[in-house]
Amino acid sequence: MISTRGRYAIRVMIDLAENDSGKYIPLKDIAERQEISKKYLEIIMKDMVAGGLVAGASGKGGGYKLCRRPEDYPVGEIIELMEGPLAPVACLAGGAAECPRAAQCETLPLWAEYDKLTHDFFYGKRLSDLLAK
């Protein structure tokens, strides 16, 4: 399940893309438009800046803006930054130790297929696909 953290991050990215004027967008403006607590957004934005999804600036004229064009952001990247790996089981998560039962695991093909479907779906969608036409 995708948490509010992941869903709000996508909404913020859409907001930044739709309101891009080349300048930083104040967090209070994003919070008002998206009807999300500014305090909660501060936590989310800190992680998004650290993850390289957005650039932030403090002080007068500060706020946030995208680091790339909307078409250069796979939705899966946003979700995984906020939620962690999309893998349905631990043994398929990136960097996981090899499972000693993998060779005889009858359910592994099921989980691997589901993992591929999820990955391909979210990485096949771009932020630009979500923008209002």
C-alpha cells in the first residue's frame, strides 16, 4: 500500500511542475493548493531534496522547484524514494541477501512476476503523464 507520504510526494511534484515559472515556489503556496499540512510537507520536502528530486532554497524568494523536466521523472522513482523498495517480498528487494530456499521456492515466480508488473507500471509512467492536459 502506498502511504500518504508517497501520495503527497506525487501531488507536490505535480504541483511544482504545473506552477513552474523558473523560480522557487514557497512551501506555503504548495500546502495551500494541495490542502496538506505545511509541517508534514516540510518533512516530505526534506527527503525529496536529499533524494535529488527537487531543489530547495531558504530565505526571501526561497521554496522548491524541480531539478529536471517532468518527463524525466519516473513515478516509480518518486514512490521508491518516499516508500522504499516496491518489491512485494524481501528476497526481491535490491541488495537483499540471496534466499537459501530460492531454488525450491514454489512461490518465487509469482512474486517475481508481480514485482516486474509493479516496477514496469510505475517506472513506465512519467510525472508529465500526470499533469493536467
